[in-house]
Amino acid sequence: MQKALFAGLLAATLLTGCDSKVTSTTDPQQQARFETLSDCFPNLYDKVEQLLDVVDAWRLASGSSILNPTGLGSVTEQGDGSVTLIYSLGSTTLAMTIRFYSPTGVVQDLALSGFSSGGDLNDLVDIAADELRANFPSGDSFLVGDWTLSGGGIAGSGAVTGILGRDGSQDRLLEVRTTTDTPAGGPPPAATSTITDNGPPLCAITFSTDGLALDDAALQTYPIGTIDFTLLGPEATVSASVTFNGTSVATITVTGVTGSFLFDIATRELTYVP
């Protein structure tokens, strides 16, 4: 599901850069924006997706266990209660440290009974959610994944926070946010994440969301919420936002471009709306 989420965001911007109805403009600033999207987007998208492969395993209402993606090495519980993992995809490696917290932001060293290092990340998060609910029946506990990307000319870092809650007897991942890695009396404050491709050309994407609902219902397919991003390239800096409403069609607005775009996540069709 997270793959579809960011595929919608990023593939749409790429298509925007290639759409003949739009790139025929004589506005040099607007043309520079489209060239930046076309030059910088494809490889950066692959790296964002690498992060989302891991976050996808945090969902709790999927109906069945989510297997680790190919290339994700051992999920290992450390002595301080944190969980580490390495996910290699091509020449780029994502390293993440996950910590679990009480609703008030106190780090927890959970027993994680029934989980063995090397198992699936989704099983670990499910066990952790049950233990946190038992220990803190009031309020929503959370987990924070502090991550880095390296290798193949790529450098990236950030943190992602998942809010854990419950609907009746079903644990759920209530929402996902980009944040700092330091709780402040509760979940960490909002922050951006950045990935840089040293190129050529030199490109970077900075993205953020203050709350995406990904797990509202069993087998939820499409998210609800907004993602903001800035793409920095040799020609221009492009700012945009993508709004999802739980259906297969997202609305994309690009700063400096008149109108908006409707993007069908399922069919990858992009429609320009003047």
C-alpha cells in the first residue's frame, strides 16, 4: 500500500514532466520545473520506495502476516529494547533502528515474547503492539524508525513515527508521520526527511507528512492524507503536494503550475485539470 502511495506521488510528477500538453509552455521557469522532475525523479523514487518497503510491515490490520521484502536482513532485538534491521536493494542499503514508546514518550524495553531475531518485522510489530496495549491501556503508544540510506551515490536520513491504536479487538497503525527521532512528552514533532542522489545530475527530494492513515480498515488499499515534497535539481526547485482521500484518485498541486492533476493510482493515468 505504501508503494502505491508514493508511486502515485512520484510517478505523477514524472508524468507531469513528460506530458506534451504541459511541457509545450514557453514559460522558462515552468519548463525548468518540468525538466527537474524528469531529470531527478526516477532514481530518487526507487530510494523512497526502499524506505516504504520497511514501513509497509508496520500495518496491523492486513488480515495476514506481511513477509519481509527480499533483501531485508535479520530483524534483531538489541539489549536496550531497540530493533535493528538492514535492507539492501541493489547498491543502496537502508539501515533502521526502531524503538517503542509509551503514550507519554517513555522508551520501552519490551519482552517481545514469541519473536525470534531473524523473524518477520510485521510479526514483531504485532507482538509489540499487544504488549504496549497491555502495559498502557489508555492512550496510543508509538514506534519510531530512525533510518539512513547509503551506497551507490545515495545519501539519506530521517525518522518515521507510527501511532499504534486499537479498534475494538483489532490493533491498528493509526497513522504515519515524518518526524524527528526524539519524543517530546508524546510522539516526536514533525520534521522532513531527505534523500540525495549525487548524480550526475545532483538531485535531492525532501518530503513530509503530518499524518497519513494507512490502516483504517482491513486490507485498506489507498491512504488518506497529504504529502508535501520539494525536489531540488540543477534546473529548478519544485514544490508540490499530493492529497489522498481513500480512493484510487489523488489530487496533485504543483507550486507555480496553474491548475492541478488527478492521478489514478491503480491505472497510473494522469489528468490535467486547468
